[in-house]
Amino acid sequence: MKIAKIGLILSAGLCAAHAHGQLVCEVQSFDFTPPKIADGTIEVTSDAAQIIKDELAVFEGNVVIKTRDSIIQADSANLRENGRTIVASGDVIYTDELLQVESLGIEANAELELLQLQSTDYKIRGINGRGGANLLSISTEQGVILEDVSFTTCPKGGEDWRIQASEIAIRKGKPFGEAKHTRFYIADVPVFYLPYFAFPITTERQTGFLFPEIGSTSSTGIEYEQPFYWNIAPNIDTTISTRFMTNRGLQLKNEWRYLTEQHSGELQLEYLANDIDTDLDEPRYFYRLSHKGKLSENWSVTADISDISDNNYIVDLRSDYYNQADTHLYRQAGLSYFSDSLDFSMFIRDFTTIGNFDDNYRALPEAKLGYSTALNDWLEFDVKSEMAYFDNRLDQRPDAFRLHVEPSLSIPYQRAWGELLAQVSVLHTYYNQDIVEPSTTVLEETVDRTLGQARLYGSLIFERPQDVANDQYMITFEPKAQYLYTSYQDQSNIGLYDTTELLTTFSNIFRGQEFTGLDRINDNNQFTLGATTRIIDNNNRELLVASVGQILYLDDAKLQSSQRDDNRSAIAAEVDWRVNQNWFLHSDIQLGNQTNKVERSSFSTEYRLDENRLIQLNHRYIRELSGEKIDQFGVSASWPISQNWHWVGRYYRDFERSRTTESFVGIEYESCCWALRLTVQRHLATRFNNDGFRDIDEFDSGIALQFVFKGIGSGSGKVDMLSQGLFGYRQPFVLN
């Protein structure tokens, strides 16, 4: 499938100077400090002055006229009626807090509160833009009105684009300016026309039409989306959009936002009544509700609820909130309480599964309660409890009620040089399972499981200052050890409701649990040994963190789901290294004990000179995952070619299948006031077939062309081009 897309972007921001041969643009601006004079007073200075009675004052040479709100510079000026009328000529420059205007002549009338300038060149404060107007009027009643006006962010002599309008009005007290009969020009060629549009001049919102979005893809055909913004109240607004697609029909989109002192949220709705490109007789839709709020100092509520009409909705129609590679849309809402000793939460957890997968369990609801208190200076008492009801849409799968209580006594001892923890716990879980008849499983309707657990954990911190190349660093060595014992009970009569196997990473080996959730708790009689080393600079910033660890099993596991082939786990290691201010590296690895082969590994390194110049390498390896081997390599890069040209690219290779999974390249030409972007990509198709399975053997390719007019609207950086596509770009790690 080939996809072609053409877009128009209006980009905000001032041109900035870039070093190392990158584009350098002169930022046009002006300073204005209001004169410190009394309101209603006019102060005039000049080389020569002549006053004729009280009717006329004539000033010649370097004339400067100051009021409380403005400054006028001119070659000559006449003041009549004691300053009520001012006429200035010559090289006139008018400056106030909003505008700086160069003109051949200016006339001001104090009684009408009107100022007019003819044949002007102007600059707008806070915007890297300029233009000209045949007539510029400033009045207390009307605000600023420019007639037969032009606007551009390009430097003089390089007007690659401009806006021409019959009138632009910036009215007093209104947050938006208005433009009439507006033509967009590239060079001297008109490319776009709007009879009317409003543009912001403050951060305040106002009801009106926004810039339309125009594009074309093979999936949607030619599409035109027109958003309308409604500022309902200072804390409530909505954007209503109509999106017409020649291949699919008319789609309605709506976004609501609300904000109070304690609550905030968004609601997105998308609806396509009849998709003419599919055989579906039902409408296609998407909705998402996101809410966060505080009920009091301790109580809070959250919600994140999404759903789509069919598996291919995101692939066919795109989404601003989900990626086409996503497999789940989460739906959850909950209530939480937090205090120094007591934590409580109750959630309803559900999700929409995209594709033909066995439906997972929903928690309707899930409640957790935790309590902690100090019995004396040495002994602490904690209790963790959880209650959940698991529901499944499939009739052949059992529903279940689960109650878990886990009291524990611990002796924590913490000092600057290390830590010691001794803890004993009782893990009691009760299940009531709704067995589906006729049953072919060994599940039992009622199950009581009680396990005992003892933990002894200790760690030490050794520090040593070290001078390297006249810089001082702190090097630490932090050995840690843990003994864990957990009793055994047969758990084959318990279903799997929220449980999956954990990976053998360094952070997981000290948990003592091989599974998420509570449906499987493995028996343990084991030692865990590990160590971490750090290099810390004078700013208390970690330059290197490296960790390695392994579990030593004293007994074979009795739990069937946790049986092992050896008396030691895989060796787990992790490294985060800030080599210098430009080089970063992250890696984690699990090395098999018996085979001495790598079971899992990931590697990422990034060379970054500045915001737009970077190279990133990634590799991921898994020896066995659901019967398949994963061996993938990726590279992403962003780099300037010359002063005006910039290149970005991304490439991912699957070595196991000997094929390219994604390739992406983008090139941009940028001047000081406009840019042109061309992106080409090819990646694995993610569309679902009629059986609900993703097609892993077909590819999609696409091309997109974007014009960027710098100076108005919203914009994005060059690296943002890498966010497009199947994988996208993200920084792989962050050190403090």
C-alpha cells in the first residue's frame, strides 16, 4: 500500500542562531520603556523650536515626542492647540508597547484619540515578523487597524513568503486579531486564500475557527479537517472538527476540556457514521475519558477510559492518543486514600483487546489496603491486603473472588554506611472460583492458601574519592545479599487471573517472587548476591551505575510453574553510563548459568551534540519468547547536511527473519522564515485480517510533504520528524 500525504504547518517561534555551520537568522525586535511622565503630558525635545502664541509650536531636527504610552521620532513636527493635534514628517518612527512603525508621516488627534501613519513599515513586539501598510490607524476606541497590509517573518530582501490582507485589526480589549481577504504568497505566487480568520495576540482563548488541516493518503483519500474552537467558560472549552475523507466519508471529532481547583479532565469523541471504504454496516467510533481530581487532602480520584469500534480503527483513521502497534486500550477508574500510616485504593480495571486474542480478566473491582506502624524503636508492623473480583467475557473461563492478607513484622536498621532488614510474613489468600461445568480443569471452587516467609537482607556502601584529570569523583561499591525462605503449597487448583512470569532482571532478583500478581507464589530457599558501583561527580550527578547479581537456590522448587533446571539463576547485569556530555550508554543482560549464553539483552547508545544532532543505536535480543527468537537492530539519526539542509533517518532490521522491519528518511530545507519537509517510510503492516490477526508479511509505504511557515501557529523541531512511523524515537534512558 502506498501512502502520500501533503500537509501545511504554520510554525511558531523566533529564528535562533545556531553554531557549527547551522542556520543563523537575525532576530528582529525592539525595546520600549514607557517614559516616566505624568498622564496627559507631552514632552518634546528637538534641535530647534518656534512657538507662535498658544496655537502652533514648530520643532525641527531630531524631534522626539514622548507621551506616557508612546515615543515619536521625526525630522520635524507641528503641535497645534496646545498639543491636541500633532503632525510629524520626515523619517518618522513611532514606538509603543505593541508596535514599532517607520513612516513618512504621522498625524495624531488627542480629542479623537486617533493616530494615523501613512506608507508604513512595522514590527510587532514579541513576534519575529514585520510588514507594511498603506495606512495604519491607532485609536482608543478601535485599537490598531492596518489597511492594505502585508506580513512576513522573512528578512528584508528575502521575502520568500508573505501574507497580504485588505485589513488587519487588533482591537482594544480583544485577545484576537482579525484579518480580512487574506492571501498567502510563496514568492509572488498566491497559494491560499481565506476571506476571514482570527489570530491570537495574547494567551487568552476565544471562540472561532482554527487553521484547517489538508492532506491525502491512500487510506482516506483527500481529506480536509476544519476545527472550530468554542471557549465556553474560563475553565471549560471544546474543539469541534469535521473531517471529510473522499475514500471514507464524513467524520465528526470532538474534544472537551475542563479544569477546576481540584479536578481536571478531557473527553475525546470520534464518530464515522458510514465508512464507504469497508463492508462494515455499523458506525466506527473512538472515545477516551481522562480525569484526575482531589476530593480532599487525602482522597483522590482518577479515570482513564478508552474504546474503539473495531480492530483497524487506529490503523485506518489514525489516533492522537494511541499508536498503531498498540494491543490494548485500558479502561480503569478508581478512588485512593493516602496518609502517613494508611493507604487505600479501589479500582475497576478493564481494557479493550485489539485483535483476536483470548480475552483477559477484568478486575471488577480491585481494592487494596495497607497499614504500617512502629511498635517500638526497633520493631515495625505492616499489613498488606487485597480484595478483587475477576470477571471474564468468555463463558468457558471461570470468574473468581480473591482475598489476600499479608501481615509482617520487621526490624529495619538503616545508616549512611548500609542497611539491614529482618522480616517475617504470613501470606494468606482465599479464593472462591466459579467453576464452569462441565469442567476439564483441576480448579476447586474454594481454596485457602497460607504460606510463611522469612527474609534477611543486608547491604553496605563503601565510598572512595578519586582524582581523574584534575577532577574529583566519588566511587562507591555497594555489595548486597539476601536470604529468603517461602514455604510451599500446591497451587494447581487456582486459576491464573492477573499473573505472568517476571523477567530475571537485576531489580527483580531481590523481590523473591518469580510472578506478578498473587495466583502463583513460588516456594523459596535461596540466597541472592549482588553488587552496584557508582561514579558520582562534584555536582552529585551519577555518571556511571553498574549492577550485577544472581540467585543461588538451596533447594529445588516444588511449585510446578517454577521448576528450575539448575541451582543458580541467570546472571543479571545492568549498566547506565554517561560517558561525557555527548555520549550515553545503557545495557542490560541475562546470561544463562548452564549454557553460558545470553538469554536476553538490550543495548542502547546515543551520541547527542545538541537538540537536532544525534545518532542512536539499539539492539534487542531474546533467545526464546513464545517459541520465537528475537534479534533486532535499529539506528536513528538527525544531522544537518549544510546551513539550510537537515536530514533525519531511522532503520530497523530483524536478523532472525533477515528483513527490514522499518525504514524512514526525512529531509528538510529551512530558511529563516519557512521550511520544506519531505519524509518517506516503509514499515511492516499492522492491519488486522478478518480473523483478527496482524499481517506480519505485508508492508506499508508512505510519503509526506510539509510546508512550514515560521512565525505563526504551532510548530515542531527537526527531531520530531523521527516520532513518526512504527517505532518512533525516544531517549532510551535518563540518569539523574
